[in-house]
Amino acid sequence: MASKSELGVLRAPNSDLTIGIDLGGTKVLGVLVSPKGELLDHIRTPTPKGQDAIVECIEDLVSSLVQLGASNYKSNVSALGVGVPGLVTRQGSLNFAANLEAGQNFELKKILEKKFPSMAIAVENDANCAGWAEWKFGAGQGVDDLVVITLGTGVGGSAIVNKNLVIGSQGFALEPGHMVIDPNGPLCNCGRKGCWEKFASGTALKELAKKYALEGKASLVLELANNDPSAITGEHVATALKQSDVQAGNIMNEFSLGVAIGLANLANIFDPEKFIISGGLVQMGDLLLDPVRDWFSNQPLGYNFRNLINIEPAVLGEMAGAWGAADLALTNDDSI
Ligand SMILES: [Zn+2]
């Protein structure tokens, strides 16, 4: 499997800064990173629509961060990494993005190389960037094999295998949210039925709680949502769980089984040292992770004959994608 080595030669001289940008569906986050990998500054702006506007937005962010670097840190910027949502080729073209109005075949890396000829440029999938950051700077430090899963609106992920980020032959590896766990399950946006994200995402938790409420099995959760089933959110479930509500416990029990099934599938493939869970749902902490751990413990193949794989929350929060993108821009790999 193709990978990007952590042992890449640094292109940037040691005193130079790096910029990382996380291009999200609603906001663009730019960070300035020190030569030692520390976050120095960040700027946030809404995501515009269309390729030209996105490029312009990135140029503005880069120019502001370059100025910040010169005035506050007396340093140049010589590398730029951008994390983008969707299918990103090894050549840094965004072929398809469901949550971004950027058309198709957006050759972002090529465009940025022309705009910033003095900088090393990387364009990577955003989940890969975030996972890389958790491994390098966050909850995954010190392990050789790691799987990072993001439970948000959908389910994303990345894997580090023997200290290398798994990219795939085209760049499209690790889309665990679209691993089918029930062929008779609900229809996914991708066109298949029963994808993992239909059971393990924040959206899935909301849908499950709504179903329980409509069946009269979630009184407190429904009450917290002002008796409007369609207004139920994960936070309502979390609030009810904190009050030891049995019905909310039933919802979380069913939901966490769905999360655990996918993790066990990934454990059978990657045998990671640990799983790190990021994304909006991880704010629930052990209310979510403890039942997931319980379900997961006896699912991986030969669970009695292997070490239990720890499931831990991510620690870098929303900066992870931009931070990881900046670091990946320092990795010299001409095949990407
Ligand atoms: Zn799918």
C-alpha cells in the first residue's frame, strides 16, 4: 500500500514557518506553525463557493499569515499544506467533494504551486491531515500503528501504518464511513446501503434518538428537545445520559454497538496499537466511549488471544486538520 514517509527530508530551512489550511464545508481555518511544530497563530474565514473564490480565499489567508510571520516572528514562510474534504488524488487534485461547492477535478496543488512558487505545497484529504496531526502532536504520539476515526456529520478516518500515513494508489484510501456493515441498512448519500456512517455518525445518533422518541421510548430526550422529535440532537441524549436516564442509555447502547462493529472491522484489518476518536461526538467523552469499549472488547478476531486495543479521545480539537496539513507540507515525497 502506498504511503507517505514521516522520514521525508525537510524542504524548509529550519528557521522558516509553515502555513496549514483546513478547507471545511463552512469555514476555512489557517494556522501558522513554528519550525518546531508549535501553533503560533490562526485565522478563520467563511468558505466561499466555486474554485476561483476558494483559491482567492486561500491566497488572502496565506498573505495575512505571511505578514503575521514577518511582523510577529521575523520569519519567512516556505511551506503550505492544505487539507480538503473529499477524494484528493496523489497529485493534489480534489476530484470530488460532497460538502464543498468546488465542482470536480479541482487541481488545487497545481494552482497553488503557480501562485506560491517559493513554497513547498501539499494538498491532502482533511481526515488524513487531522489523523497525521493526532499522531505527530496529539493523542497518538509514540505509537507506530494507529487508526483515527472522526465521528461528525459523517464518519471519516485515517491510518498510520508503521509510522507511515496510508494514502492508497490513487490517494483515496481510508473512507471507513462507507464500509458497509448492513446491506439491508438505510441508504447512504454514496448510493450504497448500510454504510458505517449511517450507524456511527452524529447524524445517525440523531436519527436513532428520533426513532426511539417516535416509538415512545425516549421521554426525557424528547422533553429536552421541547417535544419536537425532529429537533432532537446528540446533546439532548448526552444531557439525559448525565441524569442516568434509562431510555437514553438504551439509545446509546444501540448506537455504540454500531460504532464498535466498524472499529472491530478496522481492528481486523489494521491491528492498530490504539484507536483515537475525534469529531463532534467525542465531546460526549466516556458517555460514548465506555459503551463503545464494552461492545468492542469481544469483537476483534481472537479477542481472547490478543491485547485489548485502547479507544481514546482525540486531543487537538478543531485545529488538527490545519496543523497536520502544515506538517505534511514539510514531508518531501515527489510522488505526491
Ligand atoms: Zn456510503
